[in-house]
Amino acid sequence: MYKKILVALDGSQLSEAILPYARLLADKLKLDLELIHVISTDLATPTSAAGQVRYQEVMAMENEKGRAYLEKIAASFAPAAKIQCSIAPGSPAEVIVDKAAADRQTLIAMTTHGRSGIDRWLIGSVADKVLHGAANPLLLVRAGETVAAGGIAAWQRMIVPLDGSPLAERVIPHAKELAQALGLEIVLMRVFGVPTPAFAEDYGPYVEELWTQLEDEAEKYLAEQKQQLLAQGLTNVATVATAGFPAEKIIDAAREHKDAVVAMSTHGRSGMNRFVMGSVTDRVVRHGGDPVLIIRAQE
């Protein structure tokens, strides 16, 4: 499913929080790696001859410094890893998106914090632009104040939120492949909507009946999805049907399990309030503390 991991690094320790996860996936999935460092060129290009000469000198210095940095990072991977180091000028998000777009089987991997380049671009905003602009699968890791860039990450469970739509289900093949390769438990999750006070007032005594119906439908749907995965050879699949606000419940579920990763699609709808999975993904990325694997579900 993936051929290569494109690892975006901006020279900061916070951006290097992605490295343990890149090592995990490269090792277990036998993937090639491309480490990319973008030299931001958001500053206006000088118009005078002297200014242009100085500008070229600064860019050459940044290029040399960036390549030395990436080569140092590459040395931290296993000797057998196939690693390419790339330095590119431009707008960071655009360069990352365009680089990955050359092969749809490239997985982009980056953190949601950090800073770098001549004008210290925020990788948080870059990650947000990549999230909304890339068609490739994307692994986002929130970097905390304490960064552990060494070693290799360990995942035990994969939380897979589903809302009943075919678009949301596009994540399932990705989750299945990763679960098999990494020996993960898959937790299929369906969050059904919370009725508003006005809705409850309109339906009066029927609210409880409708509530039970929603829960039964969610459990039946998850049981069908679980059965399909078991038939495909997976052996460790659990299901969770719960009422509440989707992003909040997904974040809570991930926090309850040690070493969890959330895998979800960026489109879909669900429940009586038909939440847009894209907005839920945004909230999970922004407010959750666990890694999030995001699959772009095309119509």
C-alpha cells in the first residue's frame, strides 16, 4: 500500500518527534525513506545585484547546513534502511504536498510543531496546510514539550472511527495492512449523535426508543465490519459503540489505551447530526495527543 515515507523535518527538535514512528514503519513495512528539509523562500527576492548575491550566499549556506542536518538524521536509522535526503527551496507546505503527489503510495510523516528556515516557519501551520492540501496518506504526531527523537516507537492498538459511510470506510484497508504488519489490535469505533434539547422536546417519549435504535444500529454495523476483518485473517478486533461528540470520544478512546494510533478518513457523515468527518479529523489532530493516520477519501 505504501512504497515510501516522506519525512518532513525543519531542523528543530520538535519536528524530530516523528522519527521514532518513521523508524517503526520503515522497519516493519520495509519502506524506503525520504527525509526532506525545505528552505523557506517566503522572503522577497532582492532586486539589487548586491542583494541578490547576498541572497544566493545565504541560500547556499542554508542548503549546506540543511544537507548536513539530514545526513546526521539519516545516520540514526538502521544501516539497512534505504534513505534519500532532499533539500528544496520554496513554501514548505507546497513543496511537501507536491513532492508526495508524484507517487500516491507515498506516506507523508510529520509533527504538528516546530520551526525552521530563514524566517522560522511554524510547522504547526505547515502541517495544517498539508492536512488540507495533500491527497496522500498523512501521519501526524503531536510533539510535546519533551521530545523523544531517538529509538523506535511502539504501537499496540489502532483506533478506527467509522461513521457508516463508504467514504469513512476507505481507511479500513490501510488499518488492516498496518495491523497485520505491526501486530496491532484494531478497535472499530462508531459514535452516534447526541440529540439536542429541541430534538428531545419534539420527540418526547420516543427519544429513549430512538436512542436505543441508534445504539443497536451502531453495534450491528460494527459487528459486520468486524466480521469482514476476521474473514480477511485478522484475529484481534474489538468494537466500541458510544454516544457523544465524535472528536471528544475518539480522543478519549485513544487516551485510554497505551501506545495507540488513530486511523481515520477525512470525509464521511454520521448519526442524526451528520457530522463531517473532515472537521472531526481536524479536532482530533488539534486536541488529541496521539498519532493520527489520515487517509484522504475521494468521492
